[in-house]
Amino acid sequence: MKKLLWMLILAYGTVSTGFSQGSLVSDPTKAQFIDSDIARFWQAFDQMSSVKNPFNQYMKEGSPGLKDFVPFRIKNGKQLNRIVRKKKASYAAIRENSLKVKAQYPPILKAFQNFKELYPKAVFPTTYFIIGAFNTGGTISKHGLIIGVEKQQNIEEIPFIVAHELIHFNQKYPRKRYSLLETSIKEGSADFLGELIAGKHINTATFVYGNAHEAELCAEFVKIMNDTKYRGWLYGTRGRKKGRPKDLGYWMGYQICKAYYQQASDKKEAIRAILNIQDFDSFLAKSGYLAKYLQK
């Protein structure tokens, strides 16, 4: 049965379940994978010399995932056409890789199954593999997980970013403007739990630096953790200190969640708690991480 399932995935790019695109299922083996936007992108790419803007059609015929990617990542067909023409060589370089996405469905499905074992309430939305504007590796929407394949230099790392986004989809946090602490935990928990189910997280270089400068970063973080400005810690390079990698907030949130998980006697309950944080200050206190820095 499992062998047949892998064959179906590799052949068709989706598990045949009878659900429509955008389905939400509790059984990981029924999760859908949609990669039709990739072939559609390369069709548009090959028309660039003969069509003024072939990407308008690419977007018009796109999957729900591609359409959800548009407002803040692609913006519009004119913008995508401009970027692809400017970075034509970079897009061409990822073409072969992008066409190998199906080979990653088995490890992705394995990560989904691992998550279900650890968190029985887990749900699994459709995963959309699209090609965007070289600015986002992954995000989520009401329709599911959306993976920007052009950002994945190593196609074998796609399961790790899918796992990260799956954790985000299953987080149940208060809707509000988050502080640096809260956003760091939100992102770091996706790295921590994503690593737990897939075997690796998505921020290797950042973690190498963080682990080597832990005391310095912790002392600095506690002074600004209640700010709602993330400069130097999250989402981009603005405000970064010279020599530091981006997104150190991911590393910090990971350490907090890891400490919480390690001190918990019931690991499954710890995972449930990490996914359903309502009071981030209380969660931090229970983790014990940063305690000695907060006392200074």
C-alpha cells in the first residue's frame, strides 16, 4: 500500500483523495500536493521572446496557492515580468531543480506522519509549489502551504521548509501585533518542531552564529524583547549589526522552545503547549531560558 502511495505521488503530484484543491485533512496520507504552477511558469518563461508579458496568463490560470502569493510577494503580472527578465539567468539556473519537486513528496509525507504521531490534532492543508519573484521561500494562507520553489537552491531541503510552514498552519496563537519575543517564539517554534518532524530546520547559518554568541545575544535580546520593531532580529537585513546573519529571532525562539520541551516530562503535552501559546511571557518563564539574563 505504501509503495503504491509513493508511486501515485511521484506520478501525479498529488495524493488522489477525491478532495478539491485547498482541502484540509486530518489524515496525513490524504494530504494534497499541487505543482501545476511550475510547468505553467516554464511555459510562460519560454514565451518571453515572443510575448510581451506571458506571466499575466501564468497568474490568471494559477492555483489558489499562486493567487494567494500575489498580493505581498508577486504583486502583479507586470512586476513578475520585470523581475524574471532582470533575473533570467537565475531563474534558468533553478529550472532543472524545480522539475524534481515530486521526488521530495515521500519525505514530506513522512514528516506529516511524524507530526500526526506527536500531535494527534494536527491538520494537513494542501501544499502548493509555485515559482514566484525570488523573495519568499514559503508562507501559508487559508488555502494551505505555499512554497516558492525558486528560492530552494537545494531541492532536497524542500521538506524542511514545508515542515516549517506546516507548523505555522497548526499554530493557534492570539491575533494581535506581536512583540519581538512573541514573533521570535512563533518562528522559532516552527523551526524547532519542523526539525523534530523532518530532521532539520531551515536556518543553519543563522544557528551557527547564534550558538557561538549565545551569551551576547541573550543579554541584548532581553532588553528589547517587548518591542514591536524587529530590526536586526527578524525579516530582512535592515538594522542588522555588521557581521551578523539575518533572522536571529528564529534562533532565539528555537532555544526558548527547546528549553521548554526539554524540561517537560510529557513531551506530547509540551508540543501541544508550544502550538497553543496564549501567554508568551508565562511560556518563556516556564522554559527557564533567559532567566539569568532577566534577573540582571
